[in-house]
Amino acid sequence: MKKNQNQLTGNLFTVLGLLLVYLFAPQLRAQEDTNSYRYSLEEAVQHAMQYNYSIINSGRDIQASVKKKWETIASGLPQISAQSNYQNNFSIQQSIIPAELFGGTPGEFMAVAFSTRHSATASATLEQLIFDGSYIVGVKAAKTYLDFYETSKKKTDIEIKEQVINAYGNVLLTQENIAILERNKATLEKNKFEISENFKSGFTEEEDVEQISITLASVNSSLNNARRLEQITINMLKLVLGIDLEDKLEVTDKLEDLTMANLDAAITGSEFNVQSNIDYKLGVKTKNKKDCYYNRKKARLYPHFLQAFRLVTMGLTTSLSLQAEIKCG
């Protein structure tokens, strides 16, 4: 009886162990797959330049534009095409004609087949574009579109860098706010304790205790909101950097150091030049792109010259046989 009870207890622990493994295994795997990052502002910007989704898509637009440019250029190069055709007439069509045309009896008719059972055709064509206004404009437009996407990527890089700086600064501001609120909380708790002791001794009024309690409760509420806001700002920074929200991210720079660095850069900054402004450059590229589209429409009125050479061969037979000869030495 005791042996059966021990066996039942052992089976129960085994089932409980398997159940715990089943429940906590996904969480353990998720923790193993979680990455940790510790970035300064410069490191965060470098990470975003590689993994931000907008920057990745801008790079893909450039790659597609490069391929489109070479595709447009290749359309003006010699084009060679070849094709073959084989036909097997299982049932040969016959026509009825007067027999006297082939020396037969007048008034009689005979069936004549005008095709063979097997027929094959092979052809090769060489084409060379001599002149086409649309081709000339198209090559120029392809290069213009490539310049446009390259300038657009530069603008995207600048915007993402600004977003990283703003998101990073928001995290630092939130953390600094939390530190200030925690110091205020500690000071208020100390003052509350002293006022409460004075109230017990009769040196102060109850109204003073209630007032500092309300102030402390307000600071606690602001502190909780600031901690929630810190997580939100960190998640926003993760999105800009292209990091999964489940990963851990820690910022290493200090708000005071970044503030002094930005003040120095603002003092020594150069004057504004509209020619070097990225928005102005992108506007010029957009205008050039529209001009190419207009010129391409006009180029359709120009003549189109194409030189082509075509070679065709045909084979006809009434029977098709495949033979193989094997020699043994």
C-alpha cells in the first residue's frame, strides 16, 4: 500500500514538473531571444542609419532606380531573339480537286494533301535601334530619377537623425524629471515626518500635516506618470532605431553634456545657405523629374527608326525517325 502511494506521489510530481515546464518555457525562450543595447547618442544615430526602416526603404528605391536606368539603356542596344516551332499533323487535311489536272479521267475528282505530317520552323531576329527620341529622353530621365532618389535618401537620413536626437533627448528629459521628483519626494517625506512629530508635540496645527500630505500625494502621482512616460519615450526611441520593443535599451549620455555640446555647435555654426539646403535640392530634382516627363511626352512625336535582320528556315517531311547506332570495340 505504501509502495503504491509513493508511486502515485512520484507521478504527481512528474506531471506538475511537466506542467511548469510547459507554462514557463515560452517565457524562458523569449528572454533568451531578447537583446540588450547600451547606446550613446552618436552610437544610436549610427545604429539608426543602418536599421531604420525608412532608411532601408530609401536604399531600396535607389537600387531599383539603378536597375531601371540600366534597363532603359539596354533597350537601345542590339536585341537578339530566336524562336522555334514544331508541328505534328496527326490528321492531314485533304482537298478535293478535279482528277484531270493530274492526268486523271475527266469528270472525276481526287483527294490531295497540301501539307506534310511533320513541319518545323526556326527563326532568329537581330534588331538595332537607329533613332528614337523617346529613348534619348528616357535615358536622361532614368539618370534624373536616380539623382532624385539619392537626394531623397539624404533628406531621409537627415530626418531620421533629427528624430533620433529628439527621441534620445526625450528619454533623458524624462529620466531627469524622474530624478527631480524622487528628490522632491524624499524631501517631502522628511518634512512630513518632522511636521507630524511637531503636531504630536503640539507645536503645529493639523492643517499643516494635511497640506504636506496632499503635496506628497501630488508628487507621487507625478512620479508615477513620469515613470510611465519614460517607458513610452524609450519605446519611441526603439521604433526610430529599428529595435524590437521586447529588447532592452539603455541610454548612456547625460543631459547636461549634450546640452553643452549643442550650445557650442550653435555658437560656432555657419550661416544658412539656401543652395545647400536639402529641401531646396530636392525641389530642384523634383522639377527636373517633371521636365523629363514633359519631354518624354513630346518625344513621341519624333520619328522612330529601327533596323532589323531576320533569318528563317523551315523543314518539311512525311515521316520522322530517330536512330541511334552503338558500336562496340
